[in-house]
Amino acid sequence: MEEGERIEVGGKSIKFCGEINWGKTSISCKNRVGFLVNTYHISSHDAKVSLLESENCICSESNSNISGGSEIPIQTKPTIVLSHTTETNSTSLRATVAATKQFDRETQFTSDLTTISLSLLATLVLMKYCRRKGILSVYALGFVILIYQSLLLQYMPQHNSFDEFDLPSLLTNAQIDKNNSSASVMPTKVWYFDDKNVPSTSYNSSKLVQTMNKNEEAVLWILRLPDMTKIGTIAAERMMLGLEKRLQHKFGNNQQQLSSTIRTNITGYLRNMTQDELNNVNPEWKLFISDLTDRGVGPWGLWYMKTELAAILGWKRIHYITRTTQDNHHMDSWATQSKQNSQVASDFGSFAGVPINFTEHLGNSCASVQRSTYGVRDDINDAIVNYMRHNFPSAFEWTNDNVTNSLAISPAVAKLSRPMDIRTFWNATVCESRANRCNFRNYVAGEVASLPSKHPSMKVDTDVIGFIHNAGRKFVSPDYIQALLTTKIIVLAQRDKWEGHLRLMEGLLSGALVLHDPQVYWPYGIVDGVNIVVYHSMFDLEEKILYYLDPANEQERIMIGQRGREIALSKNRFWDNVERLLLNGDKKYVNDYGVSYQPWKGHGNP
């Protein structure tokens, strides 16, 4: 620490130096900072701020040139910097009071130890005198020693021995803030339970970094929902490490461990702790459980989180990620009724689904429920960039960074000459063997295919182009890329019973206008009329197709297509979605249904 260093306190710059009173002696402010750092586990910066706030170690500006800037102010109790957690005020109060009492004991002990030493010296002198006079007995000597031991024990600072059955009481202490406000922001560390399933694109994040050490203090665990039943044992062991670290902080013994009885039955011990006690064990360590199945696992997953995981880990560290945040998506029923009654103009209405209410699970099974969506496929985006580079080499000043190239060429992509008016990339032949999943898609494709009969100049293609099924997810067809980039309007429809699909981002990447059926929750930043257009019935679909194919509205169509491509690339890359899910905060952006996600327009969000 530099003598005379300036520290910002309450918006003012104060010079830090000097000494403080310590009992009947004085110590340097530098040594006092070291004591606070080692005792209360705070940063040196916070220790200095604490001393300055209590009017200690303040250099006298007026006297600095006369006396060397060193004055000895009156010592007061230290201010302990507490972390900004969601713990109760009573917990923070207990921590502050405990720290203050400990400081009082230390200060009082220094003063009283001097008194005890002087008393002992006087006693020894008296004993020597009595011995010379021959009046000292063994009983008198024992009585003097007993008095001295009693005084010493009374004033000695209290360092209780560890009682394993009193461990939960240690967990109510507030966490000391270890953050140095002047330190740079470091990436958050992520540990994957099954790192074989980690996409390579996750490493493009500047805010997240993968670690192989699952036991680091501030680390996020990521696991797929099928692995949830396998995590209990290693998670309990992680809790055991957190408990032992608390003991080390409390007793200053790096070798302190739980008893062998507790270690061999750590799960049972954890189940006897309260939720508050569990949540306070290393609160920076969190678990994110990801369920990316089409229909979700239903109530079983949340039940398991509550009864098996929250019971031993605490609900505050558990976060549930799912694609299934809507229910009653029954577009197959709408298609069936439309075929039977010829009600092709009827609105989709409630057939499109309603939000699932997760509020009863928050603060019970988990801390948050977060909506996951499909992101941009890098291979599709790279293929589009390569297509543009090959066919329009002079349209842009190309770089070696496809991320930079992708956004920069968006205006050029949206303004491409597009001879085909409409494509669906879907027809009834794709899903004949699984018609129970595709009734609505098939219906929409059939309606679009019939439009030229009413509008002869309209160019429509409902052919399947490129690869389909699993091959389409693993490989990129050049024919598919060319078809995307030569179409004005791409009409998409979702599966019968759930929402969300990869075709949405692929359509947006093309720079074409995307017409899409309703969703309960859209991917981040998707807004009807801004970067996508939503149709609510077959009649509505036809009207909007005619409107955007009108040459008078061509610029509006191009601009919506361009903004669609830009929102896909700027906010919906794989790492964008992962960062939002993992760094969103426990209670931030929770809607009325308990779903945590960034807000956007429409569907009850601001």
C-alpha cells in the first residue's frame, strides 16, 4: 500500500495513511488493513474504505507538509462490507453484530492483557516477599494461580471448538464481499456435466469460459435433464466442500474437516438442514438444468428438482431451462375443424396455446424457469456468407471474420433480386408417416399452393429443397441456400402440438420476409411488423402475402427482411442465448407466469 494513497469514499477522494490507536499502543494503518483482510476475508480496498468511513487513517491535508501527513485519530469499530445478496436483513444484522463483538473482544483483550501482566508481576513480587518472611504456603500459591487463570480465561478472545451438530448455525452468517471494485470483469466459469454435447460455438462468448474444475467457488454447472438423476452424489460432495470451507473461515484452520460420520452420510446430513442453511452454502455456485425436448417432461422434472435436488442443495442455486413454456398448442385440431367445416377464414385463437404458469415452483423447486429457443445455425450462416462472397465479390469489403461479414452484408442480402414470390420448403409428402405431427403444416402448405389459382401471376413453390429430417440438421445443401436467397416471402408453420423450430432462424438469415403463425413466446427481439410478420388465419395470410408482394410496399418488405436477419445475427447466436440464460439473474425479467427472460413487445411483455 502506498503511503498517502487516495481512496474514493462517498464521492470524495480521501488520502489514506497514518496510524491508529490499538489499546494503549498504536499500529500502522497498513498493518490494520492486513488484519481486516485476513480476519474478515474482504479486499484491501474495502478494508481501506471501511477505515476511512469510520474516520480512521485519514491524512490531514493541512498538516501533511508539516508533520508528514500522519495523525493518529481515535479508533472506532470497523465497518464490515457485506455482499449484495437477497438474504434477510436479520442475517446481515447478525453478521455485523458478530463482527463488532469480535472487534470489541480483541480491543478489550489487548488492554486487559496489560493489566493482567502487571497484576502477575505484582503477585510475583508479593510472593517473593512472603517467602522471605516464611509466610507463603502451598495453598496460598494455588489460590493465586487459580485467580490468574480465571482472569486470563475471562478476557481471552472466544475461539470455540467445533461442534459438528452446531454446523447449520454457521450458515446464517452473511457473505463477506470479496469483490474489488477496481478489478476488471472476468468471464463466468461454466462446467458441463457432459462436455461431449457442448457446441464449439459456445467458446465465442466473451462472458463465459469453460472450466474442467467443477469445484471452483464461483462456477455454473450445466446439465441436461436426463442427467439430473445422476448428479445427486457429486452435488452433495460439492456441498460438503462448501461446508468445510465455512469451517476454515470460521476457525482459521485449513485442515478443518467434517467428522467422518457426516462425510459418510453427507446426503442425510444435508436433508436435515433448512433451505436457508442450504442456500447459504457457497451461493455463487449454481446449477442450470436444461430440458430441450419438444414437449418437455411435464411436472416430473420440477417435482424431482424439489424432492431430490433442492432438498440437499437449496432451491436458490437451481435454475430450470426449457423450450416448453406453453401448453394447449393444438393446431392439429384447428386444421381438422377447418377441413371439416371449411372455416378457412377463422382465427387461430386459443388453438395457438397459452403460457404455462410456473409461479408455484419459484422459491420451491428452483430459483428461475427460463425459456430457451433455437438459435442461429453457424453452418447455415457461413454458407450464406460464402454464397454472397462467391456471387457478389465486389458488393462488400470482405474480411476473414464471418461474424463481422454476416452483419455487414445484411442490407445487400435483403436487397437481392428474388424471382420467386413465395416458398414454404414444405409439403404433405414430408410427413406422411407422422401425420399426427404435421396436420397444420400440411394444411398451410396446401393453402399456399392453391394461391396461383386465384392469383395467376403469383410464383409459388412448395417443394422440399435440400436435405430433410436428421440429414437436414447435420448438412447444408447449396440448393437450399440458393432457394432461401432467391425468395421474397418465406411462409412457415410450426408443428401441431409445440412451438419453436430451426426454420425460423434459417428464414430470418435469408433476408427474406418471414410470415409465421403465432407463438406464445418468441425468440429474443422478434417483434411482429418490425422483423417478422405474423398471420392469424388463412385469410390473414393471403391478405398479407398480397400486401407485401405489391410493388408499392417493396421497400417495407425489404426492410423487415433486413431487420429480421440483423436481429438473428446480433441477438440470437448460440452464445447470445447461453449468456442470457446463465447470466440473466434469479429474479430479473420474470413475467406473470414465472418465466425469466428479457422483455420484448407483445404477449404481455412491455
